[in-house]
Amino acid sequence: MTIFVAGLSYKTAPVELRERLVVLPSRRQCHGCRLKINGDLSEVVLLSTCNRVEIYGVTPSLNGNLNSLFRCLSDSQLDFRYHMYVHEGANALRHLFRVSAGLDSMVLGETEITGQVKQAYETAHAGGLTGGVLNRVFQKAMQTAKEIRTRTNIGRGATSVGSVAVELAEKIFGDQLARQTVIIIGAGQMGETCVRHLAKKGAQSVMVANRNLERAQQLAAEFGGQAMHFDDCLTAMANADIVVASTGCPKTLLHKPEIEKLMQARRQRPLFLIDIAVPRNIAADVQDIDNVYLYNIDDLEALVRENVRLREQDLALCSQIIEQKTETLMAKLFSPRETPHDLGIQPQPGWLLHRAAACGS
């Protein structure tokens, strides 16, 4: 039995490649089922976020052909091997514990990733894709993340991509940020994070655009802002200074011709666009337009490095906690009193074939 993780992250692959692998929440269970069959896996959990796509699995033997699993996710023949990392055994556990606690994130100590890992596990568990091994592993990962946040200061400060996006806006406008008109496209978790941090910075004019107008109204009302349907955001952008795009839409929403026309209406007044969505919401060639300044999620890395320096003193304690939890869990997983059958890692062929048919595999 081998426990492993194979993945691509912001550390190893640019956003242009990562966005090819993004799996929508509604499809993660079916994609997990495909991975389980195609990879000969006993258990599997698929984690897909804006900064990483990772496959956690249990298999009788790791045959090394993991590139095919990522091709399966992307429905392409791209070669992911040069951007891929693989960890086995205790190293796989250490990696998951670091990811869950936000220690491997672009924003050191970010809090959103803990919930994303939990959701990935619960989705796989609900679909019957996990067993005794990954159930234990992911439950321990959640406990470890909680202990790290309780015993260290690793999560203080700017701890999410949304909050760093607001930091970037503050660096651009300084103490004038509160006077700028800001539009947030997308009322999901990252959009809400942006609005909360803008409110803390004193921003007085915040508009929320979303396809679900009711959700936009709820979020805007909470902070005294304005709500609009997404179809109206281009018109509103004529008066905006900063636009933050953070939707979960798998398609590009703002294209170069639209922004060129917009800039004419703005009489070339500078426009700052911050695209923190993956896949990206704003076409990359928009940055070629005069007086348009586009930042994507990879551009936030310089700010992130500053945040890392503020938290480095807590990293040693975090590593100690993770090492202790890894050793304890490995001892339990590979105890001579427990066989793979006792751990519940045997696949359920009949059920799995039924799921595969339902998913169109």
C-alpha cells in the first residue's frame, strides 16, 4: 500500500497551465471517480483551488505514470511532468498537513485553504472515494491545522488571496484608497473577503457585480455598498478606479475589445484590474491597452514574500507540530496489528463501475 500526493501549484506551474486543470465543485466527485479507475487507486481525494490541483491517493503500487491522470483532468495531451511534484508515504502526509495549515500557500498562513481541503475530502467521502486510510489522514490534517492556528501566529495579518488583492490596491493608491471607486465582480468567498478588507481600509464606494443579483445585494448591503447584475458591470466600470475579478466562471468574462471601448468612454483615465480568479476572468492581452494595469494571481507573489518575513519566526513551531503528527499517524497506519483490509482500503468494484457509468467515464 502506498499513500501519495501528485500535484501542480503556483510554485511549479504558471496560471496559464493551472487553469487548464481546474475542476468545478459540481464535477469533482465524477472526476475523482475517473481518477480512481484510470489510476488503479484504492482511495482518492481531488483538491482543486486557484493555486493548486492535487491528487491524494492510495494504491497497491505507484507505477509512475501520473502524467496520464492530469491529462485526464484537463482532457488534453499536455505534458505536465516538468511541472509536477510527487510525495509518498510520510512526505505525502507532511505535505498535506502543510497545505491544510496554509504553510504551502502563496499567502503564508491563509485561512481559506483549510476549508477548501475539508470540502475536497467531504466531497470524496460522500462519493465513496475514500476509505480507512484517507479518512484518517484528512481528519488528522484538519486537527493539525486547527492546532497550528491555536498555538502560533501564522494566520495573522493578510491571510487570503482576497486580502492581498486589497493590499495591492492600497499600495497603488496609498491613503487615497478610501476615495476610489471599487467594483468587485463575483460575490463568492474571495469576493466577500475583498469587500471585508476594503471596508476595513475605509473604502466608501464599493460595488458588487454578480450573476445572482440577490447574493450581490446581500453582500453589498452588509457593507453599505451597491449591487448590480454582472451584465451592468461594464457600464459601471466607466466610473471605477479598481476592478477586482473573482468569479468561479470557467470562461473569460472581460475581453480586450470591450475594455478598449470602455477606455474611450473613460477618456483614458487609468484603470487598475486585479484578476484573482482561476481560470482567469480577464483576458491577458488587456494589459496591452494604454493606461490599463492588469494584475493576475501570480503577480501577488511579491506582496506575499513580504508577509512571509513577518511570520517566519513561527515556522519552526509549525514544523515541529507537523513532524509529531506525521510520526504518530504513520505509526498507526502501518501498525503490524492493522492490515490493509482492516484499514478499509479495498475498492468496491461493483459500485465503482456503476459510478463510472453515471459519470460518463
